[in-house]
Amino acid sequence: MKNYLKSDKVNDKLNNFWNTCKSYYDVMGSTEDFKKEIFYKEMQKLLGIKDSVIEIGCGDATKLRAFDNGKRKLCGIDLSRIAIQKARDKIKRGKFKISNIEKLPYKDNSFDFVYSAYVFEHLNNPEKVLSEMIRISKKYVCVLCPNFGSPLYKSPPNKDGIITNALRKFLRYFLYTFKKPIHINWLKVQPILNKPYEPDFDATCEPDILNLRYYLISKGLKEVKVSSGWEHPLSSRPTLLNMIRAPFKMLGRMRIYPFSYMGPFCFVIFEKTKVS
């Protein structure tokens, strides 16, 4: 497996940042904000009243709390002690663990719904985490994160110009036509650690929804929902970049390949059809 950071020192700095910066979780939005998201509604439709749900990289459980109906088994796991302390305060009956998510401390087929929200862009080894999510799921696996691997978007640490970024990623999409990837091979970036924090300054890789979709299919999972979020309000904000993206968005909304996969989000739900 690839190490998505160039040095252990950077990795240590990130871990220290997540474990010491209390204000980091203050910019994550509220549970009510998440409930308004189209992605939340898609997830909620698949959940039974008494299903077991776990969030991988749960942070302070802001999103996990949206699924609390008083009857579901809610669990969360995160590397940050600060985050888990906040999570336990928000969901008193939830079960939370502090652990590295590359090796999840749960038995095979433990949860009905295994999901991760806005975590994969920060991972060293996304393929390892995905493998673990599949292992502990007995039904659904869901990933929600920015689609930084799209030719029309990029992460804050990505230093490429707009044209260079687009050409590099269009080439990747073109190559997928001839050879479907069976491993996660996202572009690596160096997180910005020497400036005041802004969202996704701590990104380490650029998730690519097409690569993710092909990987999950190669693992024998059944596609339930795949969306790059062209229908999300974020893609309609009146900005210069969104004006440039508008023709691609139109083609994407018409479900024309590959433009349908070029939106701002990477949202997938797959079903585990074989439970050992």
C-alpha cells in the first residue's frame, strides 16, 4: 500500500494538530445543517429503525447524531481524543473508540451501515480503510467526501494551475476507458500546515469518484448510489469558476459520461451482497 504523505514528520504534525486543535471541530457545521443535505436523505432512506450504524472518522459526531432515533446502535471511531470527548457529550448512549481507522477494532460483518463523511481526503491509506469498512459491514458501505479528483476541482494544497489540473485529470478519466482501476490511486498532495487553518488545508490526497466506484465494483459490491453532487447547491453558487463549469454541469446532469462524475462531491453507497 502507498504512503500518501512524503514524511513521517508531516504525519506526526497532522496527528498532533487533530489531537490538540479544539477549534478545528467548531467549523464543521451542525447536525441540522447535515440533515438538510441531499446526501443525508439518501443515507437515511436505507436505514432501518433498529439498524447498527458506525461512522469511520466520526470527529465530534455532528453527523452521526443525525441518525439517532433512540433505537439504532450508534458507534463512532476517530484518532482524535478531543473529537471523541465531544462525541461522547453529544450522544450519551453512543459507543465510541479512539483508534487508527486503518485497522478497525471490530469483528467481520458487525454493522448494517458503515459510512465515512469528509475523512477520505485526509487519509494516508484510503484503500486500507475502505477494505476495513467492507470487512466490518454486513450490508452497506458509504463514502462522502470532496471530489477533488475531478478535472474541474482541486484541493487547497494542490499547486497545479487550473488548466494543468484539468488536463492531468482528464487524461486519467480517458485512461479509465481502457483499463478500469482495481486499486485506489488518488493524487497525493502535501497538507498546508504553516498557515491559519481553513477547510481542507489538511488534505493529503484527492479522492476520485470514478476510481472509487471501479474499486468497489472490483471487490464484488453492488452499486446502490453514485453521485458527484451536480444537484448540490454548492455547484450553483454565483462564482466565476462555477460559470466556467456550467457547460460541464449541464452535460453531467444529462448523465453523459464522464461529465456526470465531475461534480464537487464524491458520494457512493454500495451493498455488500456476500456476507461470509
